[in-house]
Amino acid sequence: MDATVVNPPLNAMQIHFLQSLRFVKTDEMFQELRQIISDYYFKKTEEETDKWWEENDMTNKKLDEMFLYSHHRISDK
């Protein structure tokens, strides 16, 4: 079996981002950039979760019911 992973070429935004990394000179700068990126993705995830919550008219009760249903399905296997 061939375990080769084929990655598509980088797009212009990805190349620009990688080129900007040449300005990261210290571990402190790297950690700061890493935190900024982490915060960005956390914010985007939170926004998508809030959107899903609103679109599905979610409540804590519904969420608990979903969890209990999925837990029973897993336990039955």
C-alpha cells in the first residue's frame, strides 16, 4: 500500500504568510504570533458555534438530550 500524501500547491495567501515569517526572529516573537493565531481561530470557532446555536434554536436542555442520546447509542455498541 502506498502511503504517499499528496498536498495541493500553496495558494498566494499561504505563500505570503510563510514569507512574512522571515520577520520572526526570536522565540518570544514566535510565541506571540502563535498566540495571535490561536486567538483568531478560537474567536472564529466561537462565532460559528454561536451561529449554529442560534440557527438550531438550542437550549441547554436540548444539548443535554443530544448528549444523553449519543451516549446511549455509544453504550449500546
